[in-house]
Amino acid sequence: MTLKLLIGLIVLTIATTSLYHSFKSLPLGLSYHGDERPLTNPRLLTDRTLHFGNEEPRLRQEIFAEIFDMIANARQFILVDMFLFNDSRANGSHQLPLARELTDALIARKQAHPGIDIIVISDPINTVYGGTTSPQFQRLRQAAIPVVETRLERLRDSNPIWSGIWRICCQWMGNSASAGWLPNALGDQPVTLRSYLALPNFKANHRKALVTDSEEGLIALVTSANPHDGSSQHSNIGLRFGGPAVADLLRTEKAVLAMSGMDTAAVDNALGNFSESAPESPDTIRIVTESAILVSATDIIKSAVSGARLDLSIFYLSHRAVLRALRQAHSRGVEVRVLLDANNDAFGLKKSGIPNRQAAMELNRAGITVRWCHTEGEQCHTKLLIRQDPNGNAQLLLGSANFTRRNLDDLNLETSVHVSSDIDSETVRKASGFFEEQWNHGPGDTPVMSLPYEAWADESRLRYWQYRLMEATGLSTF
């Protein structure tokens, strides 16, 4: 066999592997587009950090207080699916020990009720893909609480330029938390070369959801917040709810367990004891995961009529279909307002501003008003789309998913909720108030919560096309 033929066969094998894993069928139960269910006992929750000049920042946080309360009242069942679950921190004060507090809460509940079924699902980024140990995961397992590190290789490849090579050369090597020798960019423990080789696959179980039993039956919370100390000052949003939609959420979590080769008996038992009955409600909720979130987002935007208002607050905005839909809605006479993180900070490190500053330039040139969240080291981590119609109807979309190719095109695992209501409901009024407060408190106000487009504008065509290339190829972390 000649050298050229050997090289050709290797290249063909890598290309074929990349192509297959970019378009292969998803595991059963993913990309879930749930039915409309009655919105039962909703409670919208928000986190924000307020800055008052030289004063210490003030944290107004509701999400983890609710999570800890739900866990403290559970007797039979708890399922946690959270992306970042670790105590790594950026420089700065006022970072809360969320990872320890969640670990303590789960262990305390297991000790108080030894028969309770508790399942924790998370992403292998927390052990740097097996190259380190997680103190939180170790403590949970020692307390007889199973921790599932999601099998990401079952997902489609979001960075096929690298993942084809990875699957052939390195995936089979395994990893060891005791063999680390390289500096760890994500924590203090040294990591292996294999951990760094896994990192550019750029895929994740990015979900953030909780299901527990309660006196009112099973209840759930879907959020954008992580139990991660370094994220504890971020702005976030969440929705707690009950009713039949909780069963739909559990079915999507059962799919993740099955995908990861884990026992689903506890979820099956919870579903078997679940009552689908719920009070009738004019408001509805739909569970959407993976690419079904894109369907909901574009449906909300594309069906907006002249005189409606679309408000979007989001950490990452780059998906071409969403940007196109926003521009088209503006051209139809819909009022469109977009509040973005400036993509300037990430856990003590400075970022380039890609992709949000490039997306903002595109929207600004189309005549859409864009503002930036005012942050001082933390992130504007909310993922919230609000539509308010002239006839008084309203829709909300919120949860874990950023509006990017990786989040919306069946590459990451994501969970959001799509709510249909009216503008006078408590849920919509609180979501709208959360957005309005940030939008309207600009320079000269106390506290400053947002800045005009010009504050972080980037009109570079070179960086614009860099964003477009990164979005199209998957060579990015967004």
C-alpha cells in the first residue's frame, strides 16, 4: 500500500466519520415538542445583580431559594439535571457556594428520607471529561445518590472538523482522574491530555431542570441558572410549575438517562404514580427540547403581527434563522427590542464580544433597537423571549437554550418552556417587568442596568465574518 493511498484512506475514514456523526439519528425522546398543557400554579423566578457605583453589588435572587425549598419538601422523588455543577470561581466577592449548598440539600433529604429516589444528571465538563474528580459528585455517590455524567458521544457532532479525528484517534483511550499532569483551565486539579482533546468537541448537556414531589403532586422548575459558584452573580430566569407538563418534562429526562445507559426505573415509577388531571386554565405550557425550541422561537417571532411587541433578553444570539425572523418581524411593523450580554466577561477572563456584538450590528443596521446589559464581571445569562399582542395575548419562551446553532440545531441537550397566556397574567407581568426594569435603567439612573448600543458596538466586518464562519462550522464555544 502506497503512502498516498494510506493517507487517502485515513482522510476518507475521518471525513465519513464526521459526516455520519453530524447527521445521524438522535436517540429516542430528544428534540421533544410537547403538547399544550394547562399552566398549573406557575411561579416566575428571577436573579439579578444590581450595581450602585462604588457600593458593593446587591444580589436579588429567587431561583435557588425556590430549588432548595422544593428539595426540602420532597418525600419520594427528586431529579436534578444541571449543566455546570461545581465550585470553581472567578476572582471577586459575593460568589455564592451554590454547588456545596445543592449537594448539602440533596444529601440532607436522602438522610431524612432514606427511601427517596434521587437522581442527579450533569455534564462531564464538571470532571473535565473524566480527567479530574468532582468533590460534589463524590459526596453524592457516597450518600447513595446516583450521579449520571451524560454520554455526549451519542449526540450529533457540533464541531465535525475536529470530532471526526477525535472519534478515530482518541475517544477509545479512556481517561483517569489520577493521571493528570497538565494545568487545568477550569479548576485546580491537574488534567490529562485526553481531557483537552475532548474539549474541542464543543457539545454539552446544557439543561437546567428540577422535578420533585410535593403536597400538590409532582412539580418542576426549568431555568437558565446553574449550581455553579462562578455563575452565582449572573442574571437568570426560571419557571416553577405543576400539572401534566411535569410528566412531559420527566419523559425528556428519561430519554437522557436511557441515552446514557442508566436505569430509568425511578422515573418510570414516578410517571406511573402521576395523575394527569389538572384544573382547567386558559394559560398553557409546552415542554420543548433541542430543535423544538427553535420551532417555538421562530413560530413566536414569525406569527407576530404589526403592533405586537417582541422583547428578547439572551446571553448568546447567533442563529441565522432567528436573526432573519427578527429582521422580518421589524419590517412588518412589530416593535422589536433586544437586550444582550456584551460577551465581555467569562469567569474572570476577557472575551472577544463574538457573537453578540456582530449580531447586534446586523440588527442595528436593520433598524432594531439593541441595548447591552450592564455587568461588572458577571453575565447577563437570561434566555427569555416575550411576545405581547395588540389583542392582549402573550407568549413566553424561557429556559436553558441560547439562540445559537449549537443550542437549537440538535447538538446540545436543552430544555425550555413555551407559555401562552395574556398580558395581565402574573407570569407575563413579572417577565415583562424583569425586562423593562433592565431596559429602562440606563446611564444616569441608579442602578445602571443597561447601556445603549454604542457602548459596545463593534462594526468590524472582519469580526462579523469571523462570527459567521464560527457559527457555520462549529469552531466556537457558543
